[in-house]
Amino acid sequence: MTVGAGGYITLSLNLQQTDSGDLSSTRQNGVSKLITQLFTSGVGLNQYDRLFFDERTLAGSATDAVDFNGGGLLDANNAAWAPARIKALIVVNLGPNVIQVVRPASNGLPSFIAAGDGVQVPANGFFAITWPSAAGVVVTAGTGDLVNIVNTAAGNTTYQLVACGAST
């Protein structure tokens, strides 16, 4: 069976700042930029061939240990998802609590520099990163395949996870 994938991730900036200057003059500055990462189907540079996405709810103070190899994840076509390399990771926090995206001390995916490193994502915020190189982030079964999503407060919170991967 041949599986194909592809698409793009776009970050669109259109930000303005306005302030009053001397003698009531108004100044306005801004930035407008479109940043796009294009992916085609495959396992090389700027390519992925497997897609995973899910919306999950975490109980209060719970941790979701997302296992990118052998963790029972299913791809967009409901097939087992265990990529050899990660090419993109996006976490959207629907809230209401702050979540953390963390490289666990044991078996952590080397997506952050060191074990225990991570990023907080506030309610209604998101974290997105791409690794478009042919190497991506290598997934190593049993030693480098986990990303923890941590609910930092009491009460349920919901997040969405999107990951693009290469099968070899």
C-alpha cells in the first residue's frame, strides 16, 4: 500500500502599533508577514508521509505521555502511526488550564535540548515547530519517543495535537 501526504503550515502576521506623539500626532507602525513551510509527500527534505491529529481532554493535574513509537496512535487513515522521524509538531491549548509540552527525563523525544525542557502553552495559545530537514527529529523506540502534555491545574482541560512524520 502506498501512502502519500503533503501540505503546508502557515503563520500569518498582521500586527500594528499606534501611539500618540508630540502635539497629538499619531504614529503607526506594523509588520505584515506570511511564513510558510511547504511539505511534499516523501521522507526527505521538506517532506512527510504520515499525519497524526487528535483532540484530547486531560483530567486535572494529569499527564498525557504521547508515545510516537508503539503508543497506539493512529494516523489520518486510521492506520498505526509510528514514524521514524518527526517533521512538525503543533499543540493547540483549548483550555481552560495552562498546559506544558515537555521532553520527559526518561525516553523523551529529542525535540527540546535537554530532558525536562519544555514550553508552557496558555489557554487559547499554541506551540508550533517544524523540522523540515531530511533528518527531522529522530524517533527511537524505548529511548526517544515520548512527549508529555501536562495539565498544570485542577479540572479538565482540552488540547489538540498535530504531528507530521516520515516513515523512514
